[in-house]
Amino acid sequence: MGKRLTKIYTRTGDDGTTGLGNGERADKDSPRITVLGDIDELNSLLGTLIASGVKDDLAGYLLNIQHRLFDIGAEISVPGNATTSAAHITRLEELIDNYNEDLAPLEEFILPGGTVSASLCHLCRSVCRRMERHLVGMARKEFVNQNTLIFINRLSDLLFVFARVINQEKKGKEVYWDKDRLKRSV
């Protein structure tokens, strides 16, 4: 494989634009570049989550998701490109069902918390939801692969389940929303 980056700075973005995968230029505040930034942010947070010490099976799935997000970034960086398939969505749904099976049913909303790793996973989930909102906004104006939209929606669901699994594995206590809590507070 040849070297992909021989020079880190190019000065081509100094005018407020950045290069897309097809060679076109886009404004750095365009919806497409905003989505790419969200993907990068989520990928970075997933790396932090892995480094926080989750079990090997989850770490492996999270690493796979990081690779898939990189592929989605490539998809987004080339207008009209589509690489995410229905099979990718099915795999996420299988993981959700598999991991959710051993969790206690929820009778109340939960707040992000418990252990540090579970809290990081909730942060990943919330960034994923933001990415989804930006992706939907982009899809109103230009082509976005429908499978990618669905994949990102399912990914946030998987991250919610993973946060619960992490809390269970690390003996963390889930923090339930208490509708009466503020009535008893200062």
C-alpha cells in the first residue's frame, strides 16, 4: 500500500473549504462536512470508550463499528455514493436483540450514568443521535443512502443497550429518572 499522507498540512483548506472524495470542494460548514465531523467525533469517542476498559466482546464490536463509520465517512465524502447495506442493519439488530435479552426490562427511563464506561457509551449514543439529525437534514437537500440513515438510527439503539450491558458487567447502578425527585430537592 502506498503512503496516504505524505504531508499533513496542504493549505488548501485555508479558504474555508475542504476536499471531498471525488475531488470537489465543499464549504467547511456545509451539511455534508458537518456530518463528516459528527462521524469523526463519534469514532473518537468510541475509541475512548474502548480504551476505558470494556470487555473484549464489546471492544471487538465497537472496533468493527469504528471501521464501519470510517466507511460511512467515505460514503458521505463522495456525493451519490452508497456502501451501507441492509445486511449491516440486520447485523446491528441481531446484536441489539442478543445483548438486550439478558437485561432487565425497563420500567422507567434511565439517565446516563452508572460507571464511567457506561457514561461514555451514553455520550457516544447522544453524539450518534446528533449525527442522525444532521444526516436527516442533509438528506432533505441531497442524496443520502437510506440504509445509512437506518444504520445510524440502529447504532444509537445498540449504544444504549451496550451502556446498560456495561453497567451490568461492571456492577454499576443504572440511574432511573425519578419524576418526583425535584419535589423533594432544595
